[in-house]
Amino acid sequence: MPTFRAPRGTRDLLPDERAVFDRLQRIAAHLAARYGYRPIETPLFEQAAVFERGLGEVTDVVEKELFRLAPRTEESEAWALRPEPTAGIVRAYVQHGMQTWPQPVKLTTTGPMFRYDRPQAGRYRQFWQFDVEAIGDPGPAVDAEIIELGTRFYAEVGVTGVEVLVNSIGDPACRPAYLAELAGYYRGHVASLPPTELDRLERNVMRLLDSKDPAMAELNAAAPRITDRLCEACAAHFESVKAHLSALGVPFRVEPGLVRGLDYYTRTAFEYYVAGREGQQQALGGGGRYDGLVQLLGGKPTPGIGFGLGLDRVALVLAEQGGGGSRAGDGPLAVVVGADPEDTITRLRIATDLRAAGLRARADLARRKLGRQLEAAGKEGAHFAVIVGDELAQGQVQVRDLLAGTQRIVTLADLARELARADAGHRHG
Ligand code: HAM
């Protein structure tokens, strides 16, 4: 057993897995740019109050899963690691006066989030999200645009069988009456409520609906549904979101039980799942509208909507589905080897020149026989071995094409250009 290990619920992304994440992040960045979202970076920690007020005091994420930082004597503020990026982005929107920018302000970020969750496959204490937020547009068209963007991401990274679940969870006009009805329903079943849920019944009854406690499943299935209690404005909004989705050719299923786990949501709520996958309860991503959040965090009333897609779960599903893209391109194109094991200076100098010319090159710096150097280059998957030998006196080296098995003499001055040309030849067949 090693003395030190990564903390429980976290994991190291070793180069192969990091390469998968690189690809996901690259696709996310290109896609977000195509849809007009501009990158933003907020701190990995915020005042804890940003999350407490933004996500809701009585939510699993705030009550159980927030990583609180031990206060330092000279600081009076309580901080917490971000469990999600939306509250921080909205905090930034208010702080920097983005209300005065052309609306909506469309922002995107990708990075690690922290939740003190019970670790299991697909559930970590540090995980990555691809997030987009459109702040300042009341919808409903932008709701559909964002939901479609999520499906486009899954399609471009290569996840198949993604299902879109949508719901509307009402707004301050229709929700209070619904919550009263819901509380009445659960009060009629107090005997079947686990103690933690009993406590929440009085503090935040909506959260009973997304309880992870298996004892709640049956009770929740029979609970009154917000979808049947929407006010006229919310119902019209939801109808329009659905019409826009249909017009865009995005298949979806209305799931009246979908309420999401954070308090800031109003109206549109949605999640992405992979059909028929074991552990189906794990969403690949989710999001929704948060028309009260900007005001809650100190800004003028401003509507907003966004999503967070879990990249760890996407990587997991890609691996299960046998996708994930190739790793091609991260090994060296050329390895500089030499007949004189001691002459590391020449090998390193040539590799340095190739790298300065923009090529992926490595010099063999071990003082070992040429045969061993070549063997290592082959194992690494290098396409070319640049062999330093007697021709060096004439300013020349041998270039061996390790894929084609051919070899020829090249002048050092032409080396970078020749390798680049041969590489293009390989790639275009
Ligand atoms: P969320 O549903 O809490 O929403 O998280 C979004 C996604 O992050 C989940 O669907 C899941 O894929 C991933 N995720 C969450 N927790 C974990 C975990 N412990 N391990 C691995 N993956 C996880 C939000 O965070 C909202 N901020 C989304 C949003 C943006 N709504 C509006 N704008």
C-alpha cells in the first residue's frame, strides 16, 4: 500500500484519461462558441452564502455536500468550494454590472466542481462540468436552443442513445399553492416518511420529490404533480418550449417527476440520460431556468437558463459504448537517435531545432546502443527515427520512416520541412 493516496471520491486523470477529457473540453469549447457563448472563469471557491442563498439552504448540496473551508482567523468570511458554477457566474453577472451589456449575456465554463457526496461509479467528490448560461432572456425559445445544444454536445462527442427529459416546475405564481397541496399529501403519509424527510417536510417540501431514499420512491410516484398545477403563463411557456423542441427535431419525454435538486429553478427543468443504461438514475447532465436567481444574489430581476453536463459521466459512458476517440497525436512524431551513445548534445540539439520548428520531437537521452534507442522509438509509436551517424560530418542525417520501413539521407537544414511533408503524406494516405 502506498503511503499517500488521492482523497476518497477523487481520482487522478492519468494521461490517457486526461486526453479523453481534453477532447471533451475541446468539443465543448468549439460548440459553445458556435452558439455564441463566451468563456468565463470564476473562482473555485466563493463566500458560502453565495451557495446557501443561491442553491437553497435546505438542499442536499448545501446541507450535506458543501465542502466548507476552515475559516482563518484573519478572515471573517465563510468560504466553500463550488459545488456547481451557476451561482458563482450569476454572482459575477451582478458584481460586474452585466445587466448593462447587450442581453442575454451568454457565458460558458468548464472545470472541476466539489461535492461531499457518497462516492460510487460516476459520482465523485471532485468532478467536471461543461456549463452554459444565458442570462437575460425570458425564453421560451432560448430554453429549446439550450436543450438542443446539450444534445448536440453528446452527438459530437459520440455518446449514443441520449434521452431528453423535460418538465416545468412552475414559478412564484403557481408554486405556493402546489407546495401547500404537496405538504398536505405527505402529512397524510407521515408514518411512511424516513426521519430526514420528515424534517424536510416542514422546511422545504419540494425536496422530498428528489429524495435519493429508496423508501420514498413509491410515495413520490403517487404525489401530486406540479405539471398538472401550472398557472396559465407557466403552462403556455412549457407548451412553447415543447413546440420549439419539436420544430428543431429534438426528441424529448415529459417527466412530471423531474424537479431537480436545487432551489433556484423555475419553469423549465431538463435532464439527459442514456437509455437503458444500468444505474439509469444517474443523469448525464441537467439544467433549467432560474428566473429568480439574479435578484436573489442582489441584482435586478433578470431571467436566466443554463445547463451543466457531467464530463466524468460522459467519459464513463463513452468507455462503456466503446468510443472516446483515439489518442493519436500525443506521441512524438520523430525521435532523434544516434550511433554514438555518448553524444547527447547533438541529439538534443537536433530535437530542439525540430521542436522550435513546431514538430513533436524527442531526443533519446539515454546513453545506450542505437538498437535500443530505435526499439524505444518504435514502442512509443513514433513515425520517424532521425539517426545521427557518420553523415553528420556532411551536415546530414538518416531519416527512417518507421511506418513504411524506408530510410533515406536528409540534409539537416531540410530536416524539419522534410518531416512535416512526410507526416502530411502519412496522414492523407
Ligand atoms: P446538477 O444536476 O446538480 O446541476 O449537476 C449537473 C450534472 O453534473 C449532473 O447531471 C451530473 O452529470 C454531474 N454531476 C453532479 N454531481 C456529480 C458527482 N458527484 N459526480 C459526478 N458528476 C456529477 C447543476 O450543477 C446546475 N448548475 C446546472 C445548471 C446550470 N442549471 C442551470 N444552469
